[in-house]
Amino acid sequence: MYVPSSFAETDINVLHHFIEQNSFATLVTHRDDEPFASHIPVLLDRNQGEYGQLIGHFAKANPQSKTETLQNVLTIFHGPHAYISPTWYEAPDLVPTWNYQAVHVYGRYSVIDDSDQLIEILKQYVSFYEADQPTPWTMENVDPAFVDQLLQSIVGFTIKIERIEGKFKLNQNHPVERREKVIHVLQQQESENSQAIAAQMQAHLRD
């Protein structure tokens, strides 16, 4: 990913938090000499290796589930994004742009097809995504025969993270006064993305 120094985010804790908050990712592998992508939720285990480890699963019918172990893969985590009009700066000779946040994770893929390990992956998914529910759903309430059937239809994986790139493009290449004007306009918009970018710009205003 092209990451100008003005927009680079390198703090591993910030990047890990971003991954956890934006866990519906795009996983890109290679198959038959072409890139192949799936859009799936991916979990982070911060405690494995130097940069952490990603955990996930595919439907067995997905051709990407045949990805070979140790293939170098790319996982893209998408954050908020918003169009920025040059009129908002109230300054001459400027152009439109797009503000956004994204994290790219590069690492080595490994297949998991052991039933016990697959169950643990599913339990981690449930624990993570059900945490905010008033009455969290649990696998303990599911018929074991149904769980066994489910395990036959999925393939798990881990990705040992070797490199993480973070790009938080928030107008850091403009003076604070211009950025404040952009924040003000974004805050007036109803879009959740615009509101989120405004909040992130405010948080990084002195960068």
C-alpha cells in the first residue's frame, strides 16, 4: 500500500485496536495465478508472535478454502471514509480528495481442519460478536449433532502476521486551520462515515 509518511500509523496497539474494531475484512490470496478475495470476519489474537495472529474460517465450498499453507496473503481492514471538497478549505488552488483509514496485514496462511480447533475458533467468534448482545447466544445451546454437521462444512485458518501497514489519511498534510474547517463541514453531515472521519480528524488534529 502506498503510505506517505504524513499518513502512516505505526503504533502496534493502535493498529491492533483498529483491526478489532473493523474486523469484517477482505482476505486476498492467489489461486491459479490470479488474486482471489473473500469478505469475511477475521479475529485477532494479539498474543501470538511479534505482531499477533489472525484467525478465521471459510465455507468449505469457497475455493479460497483450498489456499495452501505458508502462502503469503493480504488481509485488508477497512475503516471510515469520506469525500473532501476543496471548497471546504476556503483557500485557492486545492483539489478534491478522499479521507480514509485502512490497515493492511501481510502474513503466512495455515489451514486448520482439526475438529477441536475448529470448535475453538467458532467459540471465539461467538464470544467476540455476541459480547454486546443483551442475551448472548452460545454454542452450548446448540444440538451437538448440528455442530458436528457444521464442522464438516467449514475450514479454519490462522495467519501469522509478518507486517502491518496503517494508513490514516486525515488531511495531516494541511494546516490545522484548514483541517478544522473540514471537520466542521463533516460534522454537519448525516453520514456515519462523515461523522466518524470528523471524529478521527479531531483526534489527530495536532499530528
